[in-house]
Amino acid sequence: MVDVIKIHNLFPTAVHEFKYVAEQNLVDAIREEVLRSDTDTNFSKQSVDNSLIDKKGFENLTSKIVQTTKEVCSSYSYKYKNIEITNLWINFSPKGTVHNPHNHSNNLLSGVWYPFENTSNTPIIFIDPRPAANILLPEVYKYNVYNSSLSSFQPLKGRGYIFPSWLYHYVPPSKNDRISISWNILLRGNYGNPNDLQNANI
């Protein structure tokens, strides 16, 4: 006899996956960007310009991000006036470098997209955000969404992910040179219920 009649998945954390293949003018634009030179050689480098949404060659990618974010917002049932990409930049991780655990403060959603063929075989890893989830960890037969504290995604060419900006993530030491494009998003509009006196218009 089965005693469990239903599983209720409470407070899920969603990572939305999408696909977009870079056209040649975007590939050229990415390769022409200047990287920061003041970064520790053990860590990933970012492009000097973190507002690539305004640059020639990035228009179609920007449009794809906005359209995909509309779908993400629909799944959350969010109301908003418009979608603003607050930052868009290139990450370059030479072989052996890391990208330490971090989140993206002062934004609602963030994303990453991989424009080139995967030669690094080095994933992005998301960390379980629940503070009490890892107090007791019984031995498992097989890892799944209920017993894992980490979840990873390979940097496949043309694959992208949109996730809550508060979700901590990192990249372990890269096995080869690795390039990605990241961004942050704010929804412009009302936050909170006006009747609760804890609302804001952002």
C-alpha cells in the first residue's frame, strides 16, 4: 500500500533555460571587446564596458534577452511596466581561473549565455539557497532535486539561463578558456501591495 498520495513542492527556485545562436556580427563584436587588465590572474576577467546593450552588434541578443525575460515573468505571474537590462558584459575565464561564489545584488533577475563551442567542460554551479537545508545529509542512492545542495549546467554553445539575482553561483577552475555573457534585469513598476504600506515604485 502506498501511503504518500501527493508530493507538494514548496518554494521552488527556477532556472529558465533558453537557446540562441550568435550571428557573425555578434561573434565579431564579442571578440573586439576590451577586457579589464586590473583583475587578479587567478580569477575571471570582465569586459571594461558593462553596458553592451548600447553597442553595435549586440542588438539582437538584447532583444532575445528581453523576449525571453517576458516569458520568465509570465511564469512568475509578475506585473510590470517594462523590462530594463541594467548591465550586460563579457566574462573571460582563462584556463585554471575561477569565478568565486556570488550573487547579483540590486537586481531581480540575472542571466548567462554561452556564445561559443564548449571547450572548457566547466559548468556554472548554483548553490541551494535554503540556510537549513544542509544540517543533516543522509547518504543517498542517487542525487536528485530533493537531496542535492548544488546544481550544475554545462556551458553549451548557444545555451542560456535566467535565474533570480539572489541565487548564489560560481564557476570552478576552468579546464580551458571559457567565454560567457552575463546580464542583470530590473522590472520597472510596482513592488508590493499599496495597501500594505510596504510598497515601492521602482
